[in-house]
Amino acid sequence: MADGLATFPTEAAPKGLTWCSDDHPGLSRKVSKAGFDYLDAKGGRITDEKVLDRIRMLAIPPAWTDVWICPRASGHIQATGRDVKGRKQYRYHNDWSTHASSNKFDKLPAFAAALPRLRKQVEADMAKRGACRDKVLATAVQLLEITLIRVGNAEYARKNRSYGLTTLHKRHLAVDGAGLTFAFKGKSGVEHKVSVRDRRLATVIRSLRDLPGQSLFKYRDEDGDLCPITSDDVNAYIRDAMGEQFSAKDFRTWAGTVSAARALRGMEPATSATDAKRQIN
């Protein structure tokens, strides 16, 4: 572990990969007349063509700063850096990307089995009085399941003026009786307009909007102070009800899979492998 790498602790991990972190020593780069020089953990210039070829294959953008490169070709993270807006970016090992994409679908049966527990918890917490933490988080989770709005990130909201569920402001909301309309700029600058019609949800969210401050989703702590919820709060609520392996991201995967299954169910049975592929595409 001296170089920050270790074998994966789970049997489900891709064979041959090693876990790595940019908290540990790695390779780096510095600007040179020819473009970039790459340095080892001790600051020595790398000349090994095999290592340099691996680095070139990562296609690390020239604009990235604070670049860290994994010292091993087997690391699940191959490189990290900061883009022009200061956001941390990653380059993953191809095998890890394939594994992660597959794994998010592998756990869907467990997600489906745990979803009723979450809904029961949401139902109980939304019945609580006032603007307590559990009630506000339950409200956010119910809205998440209905709308699939991304959970949001405070840093993105601050730096990019792009919003998600937990970072919505009161100005993003319009209420008309039992109807709610959220209009905001989301990830990658995409404009969203999301409408929901639910009388109980509208009643609770209207009461949250009436609280002081610009954040929409906030709760009163034990001292009576108002605290905006965070993505960590929402994910912790989901984990407590469903299990450690689940988070807000799984709702979008689940909804997309259910939508695809419904679409396929309405089609005529495929007559050949080619026909099946055509239906899926």
C-alpha cells in the first residue's frame, strides 16, 4: 500500500485491477517546450516509452491542472485533474468503466425489493409536524422518485449556477393549487421545466417556501435554526431505509429500466436476433 494501491476488497471487482487514490503519490506533468514532460513520484522525468504511451492513451486535456496519474497501468482510476472551471475530473481504467456500467444494472433487483421500505419510511416521515429534518428529507425523496430530478451539488450551484433537487431556490418554484412547476438550469447548462400535481406534496413544499432564506428545502434543527439539506443528507436517508449500496442516482437507472421494459412489453415478439436488436435500438 506504499504507493496508494491495493487489491479490491470485494469479489465483484474486475479481475486484475487495483484500487487507487490520488491522495497517494503518483505521476505528474509539467509544461515543456514540446508540450508536457511527465514526472515520477520523486520528480524524475519519465522516459519509458511504455509508460508514456499509456499516459498519451488517456488523452488528458491540456487545460487540466493539478494532474495526478496513477503509477500503475492496473489502477481503477488512471488520472485526475481540474478543468478550467476548477472541477475535479477523472480518467478511469476501461475495465473499471465497463464494470461500473454493468454493476449499476446488476443491483436493480435488490433496489426493487428495497423500494417499498423506503416508500413506507417516506410516508411515515411526511406525516410528521413542522419542518423537521426527517419530514423535509422525505419530501425531497418523494419528489426525487416522481420527477427524477438530479440530486444536485452545492459546489456546482455556487460555481456554475446549475441546480439540482437539494440546491433549488424558492425562485425556481411556481405553485398553483395542487400543481408544482420547477424551472431551473441543471447539469451541463440544460434548462429544465418539471411539473408535478400532488396535493399533499404541494402543501408541504409551499410551507417550506414560506420559510426565510433562498433555499427551498431546509429544515429546523433542535435549536430552531434553518439548515438547507444536502445531497449527502438525501443519500444517507435513502441508505438508512434501503441499504448501504443505494443512492439517489439509482432512481434514474431504475426508472429508465422500467420505462424500457414497458416499451418492450408493448412490442410484438421478435422473430430473430436481428429483429430483437432492431426493437431494442
